[in-house]
Amino acid sequence: VLDAYQDLCVTGASKVDVVIHATVAYPVTLIDLLNSRLLPVCRDVFSLTVVLKSPSLRLHLVDCHRELFYEKLDDYDLFI
């Protein structure tokens, strides 16, 4: 999936933000791996944010993305 987002950088997107809502923390080694796989051309364009949420959200975790969508609706051209 990371490759597909990097393709957006390579094709000329000026800003690519990936926001992941999770109920468990991502290990530092995984975050380092993701950072090491970024193409140099994407380093100033691409950002990855992991937001920790309560495990009690369960199936309502999607609501966090919906809230973010409406908050940032005017800031972006494409939401995936």
C-alpha cells in the first residue's frame, strides 16, 4: 500500500498525508521500516500519522476517520 501512496508523490502531488487510527501502538521498528522505504522525492511531500484510540471503540473506529474527513474536507482534493 505504501508504494501506491508514493506513486502519488512521484506523479506530482504536492501533499500526501496518511492518517492511521489504531487501538494498539505501532512498534518503533515498523515505523522506522516505513520511513526507510520512502523514496527521497517523497520525503517532503509524504507524512504518516498514527493516532492511538481507545480499544473500546471497536467497530466505531471508522467514525474517527469520518470526523477527520469532514474536518479536512476543504484542505484536500482526494480522500482514500
